[in-house]
Amino acid sequence: MLLVYTHKISPRLKYVFKHICTRILGIEVTFTTKIESFIAHDSIKMSYTKQALGNEFFIKSNDLLFEQGLSDVDINIQPWENTKCFFYIGENSGLPFDIFAAAFYLLSRYEEYLPHVKDEFGRFTASESLAFKHQFLKQPVVDIWAYRFKKAIEKQFPEFKFPVKTYRIKPVIDIPNPYLYKLNGIIRTVGGTIKDVFKLKFKALYTRFMVLMNLKHDPFDSFKYYINKQKQSKFKFVFFFLLGEYSTYDKGISANNKGFISLIKHVADYCHVGLKVSFFAIDKPDILKKEKNKMEEIINKPLKATRQSFSKLNLPESYRGLIELNIREDYTMGYANEIGFRAGTCTPFLFYDLDYEVQTPLKICPYHLMDFALLKYKSLLDKKRVLNNIINEVKQVNGEFVSVFHNYTLSEGYRWQGFKELFNIILDSADYED
């Protein structure tokens, strides 16, 4: 157990030390403001304050972890070996940067509370982030810093052994609409048929009728493939089904459709099932509660996890709404169009509410790659290279690689050619270590 001496035990300090020490490095951490208790401790220990007490392992503290609310934080990004960091504290410290304050800034999403330009969906974009602007978005810097801290601790306490962690994957399958043609209802089917005729899409028209007559496989129906892959994997897939009403943004199937309900139940027999929160439910608790209740009625157990439609997050309101409904996990933290680490980590973490200065029970499972982000790379070879690069970043810190694919990603559509192979690369990455 690591004992940390500090001049003040704040909620921020406890939160970030537990993420770095316990969640990433696997060791327990406790805190004291009493010098006598610190001296008497016979295991690994460090001080985190303005000045060292003696010859102990010491990191000079930045003020961020002892403040409340938001302030004008002065951030100066500097290179540090093969990565970057901020909150430089000098060489008279166990590490040249206050990694705990820097990690808190990223994990709390401090920058998303500050004024910024949103995109057309009202989302915080990658280009607004510190990580994108300073080119460390594609590194899980919080985990990298944690391992630098581990190395420094091992040097001072060579007899102490850290537990061994291994690389993990968590494939997320997003289902905005399970089928392209099936279960769409008479009005949508007739409307789609007329549209195909007017746009001279005769191949689509042929496929539509073949699917509706059960003579051809629906292009979006990849569930059998995913379930077969799940049976071969020791890591559970997480499927997120949209139950929201048809709207400008969400065009799924009615949550009362018996065929759709049967599909969700079938998938739930093999994989974890969560709720894809509809676009209008993100900011409307009554709609969110209705969708949650419907999903619980279908899967016949409490809803554990959610993903917001279009990966839209309004902090802190979006997460507070989930906490109010006792939802335990969320998979929205990431960028739909950029590969990388939005919160700087590839280790699930708890949401810290900056307004209330409190750690909440909501576990944030950040994703690091969405299938759409790979479309900007023209060749399959380039897609593979980029995918393997981000996987290797996670492997180097024994993190958890979370990818988001859709059911239609494995369709035969031109833009998605080769994506089945990319999905299998992710699955194989957990079976074959470098």
C-alpha cells in the first residue's frame, strides 16, 4: 500500500491518485496529513506537497488539486521523452512534471467546461482539445505517465512488487437501426421503394424485395457473425440498441416491434446489452427514463450501460442524468471522427463532477476508435496501419482497447469493404501478444 503525505486531502487529490495508483497500477493508496504517521509507515510512501520532508520520494504539487471550481489554468505543454506533459515542477522532484494535476485536468474534462466552439450536433470536437492541438491525442498519456511514476517508485523501493496487468479489449457494437429493409413498417417501406424508383436505384430496389421475401440476407444484419465471434472470444462484446422514437436524428425501428424485441433478447443471451440513448433523450430526463424502462422490460434486468446518440455529451448534465437513473457505465467518451484518447486514458475511470467537486459512481469507459474515423484513410493497408498503431499504444500500457463498430459496418457496402478484417484484427490483438 502506498501512503501519500500531503498538506491537504482534497476530493480531487483522492480521485486522481486512486485512478493512477489503483486503477492503472493496481496498488492501494491512502493519505495522511500527519508527519508522525508518514514516518511510521513501513511500506512505499511519497510526499505530495510544496516541499519535501526529507529524502522520501517527492513530487512537488501544483495548486490545481487543491482548488475548487474552474479557474484560468496556465498550461504549457512540453516534451517528455517520447511523450508530452504539462505542469512542469523542475528536476528537484521525483518526476519533472506534476502528473497527478495533469491527469486530473484530462480525466475531469476540465477543458470541456470552458468556452469552446461546438459542431453542428452540439458536440465538443477533437480540434478544440489540448491533446489534438499539441499532438498527443493518439497517446494514452495518463497511463504512460502512470508507468513513468511506477518506474520511479520501483527505483526507490526495489523490493516492492507491482501486480501484473494484461492488455484487454472491449468491442462495442452500435445499433442505430438493426436492418436496412426488414421490420421498417409499411409506410417506410413504401416510401423507400418510391425513392428508389425515382432515383433509379434498381439494384437497391431488387435487394429490398428479395430481403422482404426472405430470399436474400438484409445488408445490415451482421448479428450472426458478431455472435459467432463472441463465442470464440473471452472478452464480452457490448451491444447498444436504439429504442428512441423516429426523428430527424434517430431512424430506428419501433421499440414495440416483436421482431426487434426478439433480436435484442437473442443478442442478450450471448453479449452484454446496453441502451443507445436517443438524440432528444440526452437532455430530457423523462424521455431517457422511458427508454431505460423499456430496455429493462426487454432484457428483464437492470440497465447497466448507455451510449449517447452521435457520441454527444453535455458536461456535466449528460452524466448527471445517467447517475439519477442509477446507470453504472457510459461509453460515449470519445470522438466519432478522430482516433485517440479523449480523456487521455485507456483505463475506465469514474466521472468527477467539477461543479459539485465530487467523485460520482458513474464509470466512464472511453472508446478510442470508431469505424467512421477509419474512412478517411483510403487504402485498407493504411487503415490496418492506423488501427495497429493505436492498438500498440494501448498494449504498451496494458490498457483496455475499446472500439465502436456498427452492425452495418460489416455489410457489403463499398465504403465498408475490408472492415470485417479490421474487426478481426482487434479480436486477434488480444489473443496474440507481441
